[in-house]
Amino acid sequence: MSRICELAQENAKRHIYIRGTSVLGISLGLFLDSEGIGFDGFIDRDQTKQGSIIYNDYFCVDISEIPADSFVFVAVSSKRAEKEIVAELQKLEIDYADNLQDEIKECQKNEELFLKAFFIDRMKYVPDLKHPKTFNEKLQWLKLHDHNPLYATLADKYEVKDYVAKKIGSEHVIPVYGVWERFEDIDFDTLPDQFILKCTHDSGTFVIVTDKNNFDRQAAKETLERSLHVNYYDYCLEWVYKGVKPRIIAEKYIDTLGKPDSVEYKLSCFDGKVGYVTVCIGIAHDSFDKRTNDSYDLNFNHMPWYASYKNSGKDIQKPEQWDELIELSEILSAGIPHVRVDWYIIDGIIYFGEMTFYTWSGCADFTPPHWDLILGNYINLPETAD
């Protein structure tokens, strides 16, 4: 029996609280639920959380509100924060258990439990992973159950280029100058004056080099090596990244990308058919006030919703390559329940960007919220999956 269960049973006649409302604390709460062990709620010093429901009927309160005979599980990832919390509990003479990170991480090996905790932390409600209905719930289900080995190739920013070239032609693939396992292995002498360095196994790590002889190589090394040591799968169980080999690629620099007026076309596909197209203006992964997303149906009618990034309010023109974008996306997405295929149009030529299996990692903040359910109806979950 785990230390957590033993402590809970020893203190079963007392009021039990969890100090910490992030994924770690929520994971502990879900574990106690799964073991049939009752607890009273959560504690957090964040006043915006106090008085609110963390999940189900478990409220968050300030530490001053709990009964004197309470027992507290300290579930925070930061050792510094844990030390401060323990000092506070000792001052108030409240019994507690700390150093629980390893035990909770053992609980999190249950992938469904971890995904629920991750989802609750982001979306503030418990997902239905047995009978998912919304767009976000179905993406969590696909993380757990749809494990087609091909997806690792499509998620790998190096391997996917060869796949795309064979499927639709190399003219749609941004050229790669090289691929390396370590930053030290990069032969900068063979690279042009301008290029982009990216990691093959994650999302959002890149270094733009506009002058090979005058850029901060040490900063680039630190950025890329930090990413190389991270398994992107561990963050939110995006299964497609689990088997992707961490490497660095050097890609052709395209002057029109990575700027405030850059345009991306993201085509969300369902069983090989495009459902809608999102036109993104701005720098990828930029702050919500510096980038916009506008979604359109196949007839280029503007759809009345957005997810996190707001609509631009601009009169966006339908690109001349609209039909070709749809055709190419449907070729690449054939046989996949859901995948988003991203593109750029440069000098009239369509260039492949990447394939994304779990948009917003299945935690898209839809406005209005009912579009989560509407778009969920676009996804037909496979009857059988691994």
C-alpha cells in the first residue's frame, strides 16, 4: 500500500485537504477518489481560486478556513514553495505530509488519471473520457487510444518532409540543409548565411539566423539543447511525440515568415476531409494580443467562433490556392480521425508547415463555448484502437 493511502487511512477521522491546485495536486485528488478515500477539498493561497470548485464538489479555500484538526497533503512541484508551505503549516500547528512528488508521479503513470488532471487544470471541469463528446474531450481520447505508428513519422519535423514529398511532391517542402543529434555536430561552414534551426521532436522551439557570422551561437545552443533533453510527450501525453527522436534541423530561411503580418493556413481534417480552415496572422506562438485566428468553412464563410487567439476583424481575402490547399490537405490526412495540416503560401507556391494531431493539446478555449461540442461532432472516433 502506498504511503499516501497509509497516511489517508491513519487520518481518516480528520478533515483531509490537499495543498496545491495544479496538475500535481489534482492528480493526488483523483488518486484518492479512485481508491475510495474521501477528502474535504483543496487549499491555495491564490485568492482567485479560493471559493471556487477545483473539480466535482471539491472547493478551494484559504488555509485559515480549515478546521484545527485537519491533515494536509502538500502537493506542489517546487521545492522552494513546498518549504514555505511546510513552515506555514508548522506555524499553525497543522499536521501534514510533504515530499510526495515521487508517490504522486507513480500515480500519474495511470495515463487516464494524468490526462484528467491535466485537463481539469486547464479547462476547469472533469472530461468524459469514456464517452467523449466535445472536441477537446475527443482529442484526449485519441491521445489514449489512437496509436497508429505512422503518426510518429508525421510528427517528426524531419521525417515528415520525405513523407510529404512522396505524397504530393517535393516542390511543397521547405528544403533542409542538414540534421544533427547534437548542436556541436552542426557544420556551420556548410550552411548558407541565413537559415532556421528547429528541433524535430517538439512544438515551438526554433532559432532564426539571418546572419550566420553574427548571431549569438551560445544562446542558440542553450535554447536547442534545453529542448533536446525534454520529452514533449511528458507534458500532456501527446502520444505522437513519444517515439520521435530528438534532433536539430537547419531549414531554409523564408523572409516572409516569423513576422507580425505573416500568414499561415491551418486546415483541420477529419477522416481525410477538411472540416474548416483557420487563417492565422502574426508570429507563431506569440501572445494572444499579437496574433489572430479566423476560421472559415469550405465556402470561405467566416465561422462565428475563436479559440484563445481572437478574430482579426479584417476583411481577409480568399487565397487563389484555396482549392489546392484543401486537396493537398485531404491527401495527407487520409485515414486519420483528426489532424491539422499547416501551410504557407510563398510567391504563389504552397509550402507544407507541419501536421498537428492535438490542437491546443485538446484544451482549446472556445468562444462561444458551445463550439467545443459542435466541432466535437466533426470527429468520428475509431471503433477499435490500441
